Amino acid sequence: MDSITKEQALVASLKKYGSLAIAFSGGVDSSYLCAIAVEALGSRALAITVDSPLLPRHELEDARRVAAFVGIEHVIMEEGAIDETVAANPPDRCYLCKRIKMSAMLRVAEDRGLAALAEGSNIDDLSDYRPGRLANAELGIRSPLSDAGMTKDDIRELSRRRGLATWDKPAFACLASRVPYGDRLSAPLLARIEAAEDYLRDLGFRQCRVRSHDGTARIEVAPDERVKFFDETMMDDVSGRLKRLGYDFVSLELEGYRMGSMNRALDTERTEL
């Protein structure tokens, strides 16, 4: 089935809901879902973003811009502190966090009399370790893009055709994914990671992560962007800036960015078991 046919089926399926709330991060998938929901449901579609220390400021601003562009009502829920169960950062952190955030958004949807809450997973997401999917299933959160057989490539192409600025936006995960499981999460730690990544983006890196290992920053950039570091001035500038942010050591992951790289420890534990 081609992407246009999938989109037609998606619009038809959303119309059947009658009304819908969308868990909106400002990323590629949820931005596209918001645009389609407006087409299918008009004012009966609502976007909800949870603003917390786990969400970088640039992602929140992207969400605001996309909501205004597609014409969807946008509710921003303020979450000032990190829940203690999430702050402990266990391997099922994503599940615990998702339960808390989705439950809060469900209450908003119910208060508004909306038929369901949906999120933007696509079928490519099924290949990664994502315990948050269990929370979605338990809470009855809908995944219309995945149900429609949409791949990430489908969504990017269809977003491009609609003029969505997010169509070529790099993949993103919450800031907690930069911290090894078991290391406690705190607002200052996440703010430091965010500042380091903002600096790398200002230098022109499109896909970057700063993994935080105690006092060491381990930089990951897209494989084709690694060559930028083969410059003494660049290396000195990056090292100096990140050390001023509070890191003792700054390193570069030689193989470059890989989605879910912090899950390697879990993969090793499963192999050893």
C-alpha cells in the first residue's frame, strides 16, 4: 500500500472517533498526526503537551509552532518536578513515565469529553526497546499511525507534502535517555545535557546526543557528521564549552549516533542471562 492510500485510510479511521486528543511532543510523528486529525475532525481534535524537565525548550517551542501552523488547539500541562519513581531511573523508567504522563493527558481528554487519546508511534518503532508501549496498551491509548501501517519514511514524505517544517526533523527522545539506567535524574543534570546539545546544534550538528556518565560527556553525532571533529579548533572549543557546563571529561563516540544506545547494557544483561 502506498503512502497516499495509507493516509486516506488514516483520515477515515480518525473520523470514526468523532473526537480525539493527541499526545503531542512536537516531533515528526505527532506533528503529522495533529495535522491529519485537524483534517479529519476539525475543532474536535486537541493536542496536549506535557512540559517537564525531561522536555527541552526547543522541543516545546517546535510544538507550539506546529500547533499554530496546523490550527489545532494546544494544551500545555506544566509538570514542574520529576516523579520520584522516574527520577530513580530504573530500566522501566519509560514505562513509569509514560503511565504518569498519559494518565494525566487522559484526564484532560475525559474532562473535555473527547472519545480517545492517541499517540504517534509508527510501525518502525516496534523494533526498539520501548517499555512505554506497555503503558499505552494498559491505558487504552490509540496508535493510529501504527494501525495504518505508516512507516517513518511514509510520515516524512506525507509531512513534506503538507508543508510541515518537521518533515525532515531528526529523531528525538526525552533527555532522560542520555543518562545510564540507575543514575538518578535531576533537573540540573538534564538542564546541563540540554545546554550541551543546544551548543552542538548551534555549531551545525543536526543529529546529536550528549550521553552523561557521571562527570564524562560522551558525544554522539550522526555518522556522516563525525568528520567535523577532525579539527583541533573544533575539538578544543567543544571540550572547553562542555567543561564550563560542569563536565570533567569530554569524549566522542567513534561509531556515531545510534538510537537506543543506552539500552546496550540491557541487551548485555539479557545475553548473559
